[in-house]
Amino acid sequence: MIREYATLLLFMIFVVVNGIVFIAASHFLSNRRPTAVKGTPYESGMPPLGSARERFSVKFYLVAMLFIVFDLETVFMYPWAQSFRQLGFFGLVEMGIFMAILAVGYVYLWKRGALEWE
């Protein structure tokens, strides 16, 4: 039985050894000259403002969750597009209803101000 897993075992050994070799090589072959400038955080060329431990507004997370929800809803359009010809007019009406429900939800959230986190 171990014979069947020999290639998998050899591959896992190769991966572990390869990882150890690359980490050791980068440790021993790299030039280390730490300076104060290299130790400072980098934020797109701007000096960092405030602490990295700042609290975010709940609205930020709400917008992120709404984006994920509406983004995942578009995933349902791909199977519909693949089988559009087989579904015919019924499939078109069903997708229209689905899009209308999404549009109503989007407009409702927009009017309630859920998409603004300022």
C-alpha cells in the first residue's frame, strides 16, 4: 500500500526540502543593512497618518458586505447565460424578475444611505 503513495511522499519531501533551501539561501545570500528609513511603514509614497490600529466605521463593513452580496448575485447570471437558448422566454422573464429584485434592493440601500461610509 505504501508503494501507491510513494510518488506523493516523494513530492511532499521535495516541497519541504525546496522550501527550506530557498529560505536558507535567501537568509545567507541577502545583504542586510537595516536603516531607519527602511524600517518605516510605506503607504504609497505618503507618510503614514495615525496608527494602524484605528477603528473603522461600521458603515465600511456594511458596504463591503453589500458589495459581496451583490457581486455573488451576479454569479447566478453565468449559468443563465450558458443555458439561455434552452430556457427561452421563460428564462428571460425569470432573469428579469431576478434583476428587478436586485435593482429594488440596490435602490433601497442607496436611498437609506447604506452605500456611504463617510
